[in-house]
Amino acid sequence: MPNTTTGQTAWPEGVIARYLTVGNATTDIRVIEGRCLVNAACTGCHVTYQPFDYTGYFLDSEYSLEEAEQKALASAQQDSAKWAQLHAEKCRAMPRPAAADATVSLRST
């Protein structure tokens, strides 16, 4: 049975790790499906981080394509986690309320 007393919501699809920022937003790490890519993005200030693609590096190190992709994904996740944690410790931007997003879209139509 899910714990409903903590106020936590379900993570968006593709999010594999989440860090809470000082401003009560989140910095989410996602794996981009179908590709060996990872990125991190802040839901408060909307800055994103795309780590280096290590696939070619590991292919040059005499790994098979599958091994290179696995190692590249692990390295990218590790880099993204370091960036996300450092960003979350400093970012004071607050997430935009859903009601404000609806008001903006009504005005722009």
C-alpha cells in the first residue's frame, strides 16, 4: 500500500533519480529511451545538463558495442548525479504552480 501521508507524488516517466532543491523544486535525472543518453533538468530554473557521450571513448578501449553503451550509460548517470546534487544544493528557484501555467496558456490563445 502506498504511503500517502508524506505528500510525495509519482515521478514523471523516465526519471531515474530526483534531488530536492533549496527552493523546493526538483532536479531530475532521465534516461532518454532508445538511446544511450542521460540528462538532468531543474524544474525550478529550467537549467539542463547533458553529460559527455562516453560511447565512442569506451568503443576505442576495445569494448564491444553493448559493453561500451552500458559503461557510457553508467558514466553519464554518475556525471548527471554529481551535477544534479550540486545544483540542488544551490538553486533557490521555485517550481511554477500548475494554475499559473494554465493562466498563461489561456492568455496566449
